[in-house]
Amino acid sequence: MSAPDDTPSWLPVPHQPAERILSLLKTRGTLGIPDLAKLLGVSVEAVRQQMARLQADGLVEAESRAAGRGRPTQIWHLTREGHARFPDTHAEMTVQMIGAVISVFGQEGMDRLIGAREDAMRAAYQDAMRGARSLKTRLARLAEVRSREGYMAEFRPEGEGYLFIENHCPICTAARACTGFCRSELQLFGEVLGPDVEVSRVEHVLAGARRCAYAVRPRARA
């Protein structure tokens, strides 16, 4: 299979057809077999065979969706096991460390640890923003940095601003154990993207969404 022309530049192209299907379902959400075939540039039958194998492995599952008067359309999405193929970095050890910090130093100690992490990230992100004058350029650089960190980030125009999307959360298990990590990142995005924009979270993995997404809009002038 050849790589689809619209594959995001930040997304490594998997070598195996099954891996590419999993990547598409991860980054685009639910898709039908014809949609997958078009994106991959292969036949519907080829995709159907791959989906049967992935379903047998417990990585994907299908649901029916009404499509007008015709037969319901079957769409596919990742299962919990499918999402687990995109690893949560050092998840078990991280949760153990969080528990240990809170046990020994209390919540105040945990907050100080999150603050130190935030300071290091702020310095790195601000360095990446040097010379970036437009909001689009700043978002492109933030997406590049976050993708290197494992967040599979991208952005696209939406309304008067942009939608900044993170298709994967490599610290999801840690964030479930301590929501301060998520609060910290939302504040940090607002700081590094500049005082002329507003950033709000509109989709959240911890709230049951398949991804985290942020609305980024120019701040109204006084």
C-alpha cells in the first residue's frame, strides 16, 4: 500500500496495512470500510480482510449507523485494546511515583512537582516559538513539539480561529491519577500561544472523548 496523500506530516507512516488502519482510526475517529479504502488507496475487499483480522484480535469493533432509507452503514472504531497499541509512556511506574509523592510530601508536594514540569515545558515551548509571528505559525510549532512528545498533534482552521487536536495522550494514566497535569497544560498553551488568543478545551480524553481538542481564537480587542 502507498501512503495516502493527506497523511499528516507529523504521523510516521506505518509499514504494515493493519498498523496504518489503526493509525487512521486513532487520528480520524470512526470510519467506514469504503472511507478507509479511499484513504489507503486500496480495494474495499483488501480493507475488509484487514478489518476481520483486527476484529478477531479485539483491536477494532463495528457499529451500525442509519444512512437514510438504505441499509444501515457499518462504521469502525478502536476498542480499548486498540487504543492501548498507542502506549501510555511508563504508565505503571508513573502512577506509582505519583502515589509515592503524595504519600510522602502531600498534595502540596505534588503541586510543586507539576509546577516544575510546567516550568520546563514552558521554557522549551517558548524557545520553539522564537520568531513565530502569526498564530498559524505558533500552532504549527506547538503541534510539532507536542508530536515529538507523543501527542500526535495537529491543527486546522475552525470559525474565526483554529482547532488544536491531540489524537493521543501518552500520559493518560498519569493524568487520570492526577488531573493537575491536564490543568497545567491548558494554562501553558494559553501562555505560549500569546496574550492575543484565548484557548479553551472542547474535547477531553478524561471526559470520555477519543482525543483532546482545544479551540484557539483571537482575543476580542477592548
